[in-house]
Amino acid sequence: MSSLLSLPQEIRDMILEWVLSTPASTAPDIEKPWSLTQGREKYKLEALSTWSNGNHVYLQDSPLGCPPFLLVNRQLYEEVRLALTRIEATYVLDIIILNEFDVILTWLLISKPSLCVSNLICNFRIATNPNENIPPEAYRGYHMGERVGPAMVWTFYILFELFFLNGPRLKSKKPPLHTKPRRSIRRLTINVETPPGVAPERFGPPSSRRRCLQDTNEPANHVLDPEYLVNFIKEELEGLLRMGYHTAEYGDILYVHLDAMVIQRDGNTLHVFDVTERLKEFIPTYLDAGESREARIAAFQNWRIRAWPRRRELGLDVPEGVDIYPRPYMRWSECFHGLYQF
């Protein structure tokens, strides 16, 4: 450690910033994914504002830790404390998908605690040798048609909500009514990795749909197609951002708590959602049967002028020229159903 302290201040600063911004560990080996569940807490996801299929997540003991440099001596403590103010809050989360149903979560990097995370990178990896003993009825509710996604579809959204409420701990019981999430993300990157060493003919659409339908034509050694998963996530996020009759209640959390979303496959960017700009320009066009276009647009405008000050509170971008009205934030459903008027 004396050699580190003997270096010039500028070089020490660069080293400390690099260490704090670099994952301290690598992603766990995915060859035997079920062995990774041992020693982890098995947590049943509770639905907050959405549905739940009773899916489980396997959590590591603690996602947070004190940078060791803080404990060495007073000088390094001060230098690390200042370095933490200079670096961005960057989080990296490894997500292993088991059986299209449960997931294993491992935080690889939490550069510093923050209510407004600059970058959250979620790497999705697909288990290629899943346990085949889950009965078909475990995939209940996913037999509505060819386009239905994998059985953990609601897991993605629940994890969104849990992060905005609790940060990296991703565990919570249902909060009190009208509890406002306190966290935000400036840039969310969703990267789906192609399983290595898998022949192309093994990839296919969700196995969970076939099992629910008692479909016996599933090929041997089937693996969820990463291209399918990328397209499915992109389409679902697009649907939420359209704020349709059935999706607006869930899409509003994305508009209020995110600046941008990036969809990648194997690290290559395929699509970028500029959420801030979209909120500024967006006008809802999807109407349900018997719904008034004028009433829906009025409700959306009512909700949007409440969303801007809330975004500013959360540390997110607010475009120039947008009027900030001092009105309390309300969820879309509250504005739409007329509980709060202009």
C-alpha cells in the first residue's frame, strides 16, 4: 500500500476511479446453473402494481459492500471519498434465466450508492441445460397464442418496480398505498447474450408456451432463442411506452424514472428508446372501445405536467421550454379515472 501512496496524486486518483468503476468479480459460470441456486436466498416475487406468476429469484447474500480502500487509513479514506464524487453511479447486474421461469441475480458492480443511477447494465444469459422437472401447470396463464412470451414475462416488470423502490436489494413486501419510488435510472441497457456453443437448430420460441399447451413437438435440448428474447423485450417496452388502454398503467413508471433505454444483443446496440424526448412529443392514439379521444388526451396532459416536476426531483432530464407546474405527482390511473383534476 505504501507503493500506492508514493505515486503522484493524479495517478492515484486515476487508479482509485478505475478500481471503483470496474466489476470486482466475473459473472458466475452458467454451465451448471442449478448449482448456483445453492446458498442463495430463494425469494418469491410479489406483484406490486402488476400480475405475478409466483416466479422466484435467487438472490446473493448482499449486493452492497464498503470499498476496502476506505478502511486502510485516513488519507486513502479521504481520497476514495472524493473519487466517489467524481465517478458515475454505474451498476452491472447479471441475470441468468432458468427454465424461462425463475432467475438468478448477481450484482457484478455497484460503483457507489445513488438514488439516481447513471448507468444500469442488465446482462441476460440463458441457461442451456435447464432442469426439466417443472410440471406444465407451472406455466399457467401463458396459453393465449403464438406471440405469448416466456413464463417470466412479468418478472422483468416487477424487478423494475423493486429497483425503483428499493435499489439493488430488489426485495420488498407490498409498500403502503401511494408510496412513491425514490430511485431513477438515466440510462438502462438490456443486453441479451447468445449462449456459447449452441447449434442454431436448438434455438426456438418459448418452451413454456409449448408445455402449457401440452405440445409434444418441442425439439430435444431446446434453448430459448436469444433473438426471440431481444425482439420480445423490445416489443413489450414499445407497448408500455405507447400508453395504450391496457399498458398506460404500467408504462408511466418508465416515463417518470428513466431517461433512455438501450436494447443490445451480445453488446451490439439494436435499438435506443429516448424516453425523455418521447415524453415531450408523445400524444396517445390508442383508444379502447367506447373511449373518448379528447378525454384520453386531456387525462394524458394532466398526467404529463405532473410527471415533469417528479422527473426533476429524481435527477432526470427535463427539456428546455417545458413548463414545470407545482402539482403533486399522481400515477396515470389516478389521472385517467378523474380522481385528480386540473
